[in-house]
Amino acid sequence: MKAAVVTFPGSNCDRDLAVAFAAAGFEVQRVWHKDNALPDGVDVVGVPGGFSFGDYLRCGAIAAQSPISAAIRSHADRGGYVLGICNGFQVLTEMGLLPGVLMRNAGLRFVCRTVTLRVATAQSDFTSAYARGQEIRIPVAHHDGNYTIDAEGLARLRGEDRIAFTYAENPNGSMGDIAGVLSENRRVLGMMPHPERATEPALGSADGRGLFASLMRGMALA
Amino acid sequence: MAEPLITADVVAAHGIKPDEWERLLDILGREPTFTELGIFSAMWNEHCSYKSSKIHLKKLPTTGPQVICGPGENAGVVDIGDGQAVIFKMESHNHPSYIEPHQGAATGVGGILRDVFTMGARPIAAMNALSFGLPDHPKTAHLVKGVVEGIGSYGNAFGVPTVGGEVRFHAAYNGNCLVNAFAAGLADADKIFYSAASGVGMPVVYLGAKTGRDGVGGATMASAEFDDTIEEKRPTVQVGDPFTEKRLLEACLELMASGAVISIQDMGAAGLTCSAVEMGDKGGLGIKLQLDDVPQRETGMTAYEMMLSESQERMLMVLKPEKEAEARAIFEKWDLDFAIVGETIPEDRFLILHGNEVKADIPLSKLSSSAPEYDRPWVPTPPPAPLGEVPEIGAMDGLRALIGSPSHAHKGWVYEQYDSQVGADTLVTPGLPAGVVRVHGTGKALAFTSDVTPRYVKANPVEGGRQAVAEAYRNLTAVGALPLAATDNLNFGNPEKPEIMGQFVGALQGIGEACRALDMPIVSGNVSLYNETDGKGILPTPTIGAVGLLRTMDELIAGRPAEGDLAVLVGETRGHLGQSALLAEAFGIEAGDAPPVDLVAERRNGEFVRANRKAIRACTDLSDGGLALAAFEMAEGAGLGVTLDVTGTPALFGEDQARYLLAVAPGDLAGLQAAAQAAGVPLTRVGQFGGAVVSMGGDSAPMAELSRLYRTAFADKVGL
């Protein structure tokens, strides 16, 4: 399976995500934001954490206009997999690939801590290795992770079982304690927590491995 | 444009003292131009020239088999085996942070990161040591909020994990907070980049962000005492842009890998002036700059402004001419400025051209190597009066006084605002004795700590200097790391006062002795003097940042005590309460001598801990608050209670040095005791971890209640 990890000039979790993909058995290629196309045969695109263009104003808004973002959109339109983590989640909402927005944290401060997440659905190729309701420990590190969506959109996410993860103790004030959401076709996942920082016990948790393992298995079957 | 006339007032406003003015006239053989005066002022101020401290800094140990490059470059370089090196330094940004806390602290972080990646290293860890005034002082909450937010905003966006540091509060910092920022990076030992230019006629290239008027005169400002006109100095504080710094990092590392770089220097204090002079001086060359070619953010900038601007995220490089196209392409890829602004010249001249005019023409070597150097008068600090009668206090009341004080309460409010895990190599996050980061792609790891106890240094500078190094040694040891080397960030008051200079000289003596005894040479550092407001000095605060090596991850001691683990004390307890945290926090008493530091015992006990790590589940060093606070913190972090079979205030709260508290599985005690006896190390079983109650000195309280106080006191007391 082939994974592409995008680097915007202010990405800073791109290497970490590439390492996590590789550890799960993916063949990984790095992609520069000025590229117009993804490498041939890419199965999943990783949009990493960081501060894509400094993100002094609206996080991810400029990245959504990068040349590579058009290629990511075409990939998703073709039914390709996309994983956006932290700033990557913000970019995917700015691109309109996922509904809702990430507002400033309710506490108005950056929050870095390892939190307990609940797996809200196991019915996706990102979460199938987990059990629904399973609690996993994954770090968060963000200033703008307060997921917000209109009532209708929230009802729809719930009705279509598209909430992937929720916080056991909400660090940012997000609606419905939402930590990650899926696209309509369940092949685009955006999440604020960093599974790539939880891939071995020495880092404090290996609970993030399940996500990459799910993806590997799910894509093999797809 | 006509330049201002050079009057006595103008000279004084540039911080040039009368004897320095004479020296300046001698060097030039004429009156300086306005631009030249600015250049001399920037190079000869305390911040850049170290003129008051240099003769004492020379006495520090700076070499050892592990040292690849000691002080004098942008940062120190230390061998960590396998052809790899760790590159680190600590630097203050005190004055700017007091004036504009967010930007002052942010640019402090930016500056120290540049010092590290200028040498070819990718930053892998950051720390910061912060000292604020009393929590109820009207400025404190504003400063704490701004400084922490500023550090976070810069480090988090840049993408370096912040893994440790210190936060303290004391009235002596009411008018002058301290912000000391540490950064460490990783590079191949044979690919380190230095600042000495070489070759005549080589292009001098300007890299990074554009030059604006921000920070003009900042280094001179940082070398003056504060008074009530301080608010007017806000325009001298620079504004940070971590996004540009991140791009500058990536572009510089790509550029270095391309082989285009002869020498490189970041533009920090005194910007273009200091970086160009350093490169020329170290290479024994002159430098000619054509300022019309400098990328400018604002129109109509004068030569004076460009030479003194402290705009951030800029570098100066001497380039191999044949690589120009390749180098330019890398910077264009990252959307950064790249401009040839001058060249190296054979004569000893610093020649600045702007328009068709010569704005400055100074013998370059006279600006740096021949800068003024003072042996300022100093008086030794008199021995403190002995500690008198100590008031009585129950163990729980003593503990509550400590954990309820912002200096000793849980610091989660601070460090949760810092990304401590970016890079996915952080093995120990803040809150334990030292932060630990794996060397990417290897089984090795590096440990980082920053330490000083300013109360001790004030009472007894020599002992306090020794203690700061000893505590750093212990904190590294407590996570299983072998201490390698240190950086010092020396924050003191006005060196023109003999008693302040005496503190400086004494502290350096102690630091030097401890560094020698514990084999931790000082490889880099920074001196911040004139930390005074309205004539009142800070506590002498020589912060020691130290780095240790874990050759394999098996050497890591990062566990938490388990239910039923024994609490075991390493080292000798005499019950030294002078200058203790307990007396300061519970009674407002700062009296007596600092605890004596036995460097032989420090080394012996540290070696014992590292040699017996397999029998140790968890370890912490004993420092502020003694055994009682160490046992509480260890238990609290594990969600357990703890019972100590120790009574009496001196034994519980005394701050004797060379001590560690261990959590040991009951089955491992006998072996550990035998090893201790063989090594001649005092080792005592003092209690047990477990349950839900903290019990010591015939007093007890539920852990849940104490934990609530410990975790809320910081924000509550500071009013955040």
C-alpha cells in the first residue's frame, strides 16, 4: 500500500506521520505543497499536523488553496483515502472535504496532553481494528480544536455514524465531544488527536497503531 | 539624508562610557559618523561584548573528551557517539520579556533555536527557566500569561518539543522577570557549521526575513538598568514569526547539505552588525556591505537603522560563489529572501556603503576582539548569619505551604501550553526530573534539565553555584542519564556595584568547581547583567542547563512508584533548613546559609543510582522542599499515597544535597542495600508508597485533598 504525506511550509508533524505509516508497512512518499499532482498509485494521502502557513488567522485556510490541495480533492473525489491530523483536519474542513470548522479552544489556550478517546464507530477503514466504545490514549496538541457544526450537520453526522472519535474528557469544548469525523463515503478522516505520536509504548502509548493497522487491512480488502 | 550630530548626549544615549569614547576616537583617529557610533554601541555593550564578565568566564572548565566545540560559537557541540553530536545553548531574553511578554519570550525562543540550527543541527528539544515577581504583584499575572503564551506560540509552531524548565516567583523579580530559553539540536559530528569566514572576495549573502525598524538598539537597551521610563522602550522589542523561522530552518539545512556554505551566522542581538563582524573577525578578514541590496520591509531606512535592526528570522552566510544558483533556488523554494549584500575583503575593515556614500569604515577587529574588557571591582559576599530558631510546623501544614505556593505547585498550567511531543520521540514529558527525547532513528536518548536555587546563590554565591550544577547532575541521573555537559545563563544585577560583581565571581567559582568535579564542562552560555529596576537587583540567578546521554533506552528510569513499593533514600540527611523552601513559603524566612555541597558525595551517589537502575522503579532528586515534597510529588504522579517513617521538620523538609528518593520493589531492596554498602553510599528505607493517604511526621491527610491543592494552586494564586 502506498501512502503520500504532504508537506506545507509550516508542517511539523510530516516526518512523524511518515514514520508511523512506514512502521505500519506502507510505502511512503513525501509530497511538496507546490506539487500539482500526487505520485502515481497513491492509496492514502496523509495531511499532517503543524502550522501550514503560520496559521496566524484561520488555520488551514491558505493551505486549502495550495496546488497540492486540488490534487488531494481529486483523489478524494475518486474514492481515495485521506487522513488529516490536527492541522490536517483543519485543512480538510477548509477544503470542504469534511463538514464543520475547528474554532479556537474554549479555554483560549494551547492544550498539549494525552487524552482518553472513545472509538465512536468501528465501521470505517480507519477504525476497524478498534471496538466501538473502546477507550484509547492519544495525545492532543492544538490551539484550535474546538469542533463546531450546525445542528443539522451534527444530527447528520450522528445519523450516518460518521463521528469516529469522541473525547472522554473534552480538552477544547468541541460539540458533542467530537475528536474526529468521517466523510460521507467514510474514506476521509479528520481528527485533532495525534495517533502518529502513540505508536509505541516508549512514547507513552501504542494505541494509535490500531488506526494505521485498520487502514492497511481495510485498503487491502477495498 | 543628513545624520544627527554627535553630541555628548547622543554618545551617552548609546551607552558609550567616557573611557570607551576615548578608545573609540583612538581607533578611528577621528569622530565617528552616526552609523559608526551605532555600530560601536551595538558591539561594545555588555550584551554583545561580555566586557564585565569575560575575564571571569575564562576560568570555567570548557573542555573534555566529549566536547567538540566549547564557548565562542553560536552554541556548544558535544559528542554523543556514533558520529553524532548534540548542540545546545541557553540564552536570556529578560528585558524584552518584561516590556512585551508575549513577543519578548517568543523571540527569545526564536533566537536560541537559530543559534542551534545555524550550526547545522535540527532542534530536538527546548526548555525555559522563568522567574517572576510575587504572584500578587500587579504585573505578575500579565507577565506569566504573556511569557508562557509567547514561548508556546513560537516553539509549537516551529515544531520543537518543549520538555522541561523551571518557574519560580520571588519579590526580587517584581520589576525584572527572567526568561531563559534553552534549545538543543542534533547533527552529524562531521557536519557542524561555524561562523569564521574564509577566502577573499567571497559573497556575503543575506537570508530569511526582510529587515525592518524593529529592535533598533535592542542590545543596548538590554544592557541598561530599568527605570519608570521602561514603557517607552516597547518599540525596541522585536516581533517573532515562527512560520518564517521554520522555513529558514528547512532552507538552511537543505543549503548546508548542498555544500554551498563556507560559514554562517544568525542575526540576533545587534543584527547585521554583530553577525558580519563575528564572521569577519573569526576569519581574520574584513567585510564590505552594500546596504542598498539588503531586503527591506520598510521604505527610507537609514544605514544606522539597517545596521542595528533586530528583525527576526535572518541569517548571514559566506557562500561558495559557484553554488550561488543552487543556493538561491533553495531559498526561492521556501519563499525566503536571498540577497548578496557584500563580500569578504583582505583588509581589516568593516566598510558600510549606502547609496553612493561610505556610512562606516572601521577597523573590523577593533569591534570584537579588541572590545573593552573590565576587571570590575568586587567584594566577596559576607558569610550569612547562622539560622536562628525555626518556628514549629506540622508536617501536613508544611507540605500544604509548599504545594500551595506557585513556585512548588504543579506546573501543568504552564507546560500543557507547550507541545512536548512533536517529533514523536519524547520519552519523558515535563513534570519528571528531566525531559527525555530519543535520538531519532536510534535507541539512544538525551535528557535535559535546567536548575538553580537563587536563594542559595544570594546567601552564599560559591555554594549556590556549586548547588545549581549538582542539582542538574542529579536531575539527569534521576532519569538514568549520564551527565555530559552544561550551558550557563548567568542573570545578575548591575556589575558596576562591587557586591553584585562579588556574587558573579563567587557563583562562577562554585559553578567551575562543580563542573570539574562532576565532569560537566560548560560548552556555551550567556550573561545577562543589569537586571535591576530602580536600583534593586534580582536574586543572582545563574541558570544551569544540562544534557545527559542514555546509551540505550534500557538505561531510562522513568517509571512511577507502584502500590507497595518501598521509599528508599539515597544520601545523608543532616536536616539543613537554612534558605529552605519551607522556611520561605511557610514563614517568609530567608535566612541562614545555603546547604553545603559535597561534590565527592554527589558524584559517588549519582554513580550508584546509575549503576543500579535495574533495581529502581522510579527516582527523583531531593531539592526544594526536601524529602517531604519529593515523596509527595512522586506519589501524586502515580496516583498513590505515601507513608514516611520520618519525623521532625529538619529530616522532612531539610535540603541536604546529594540525595535521591527511590521507589523500589520490596524484592529488590536487599540487593540494593548490599550494593550501597559496597559503594559506601548511605541508603535508608524511609517508608512505602501506596494507599490514598499521605502520612509523615505523625501527621496525615488524604492524597485527594492535597492533590487538588497541588494542581489548582498555580492558577489560583497567580490569578490566571
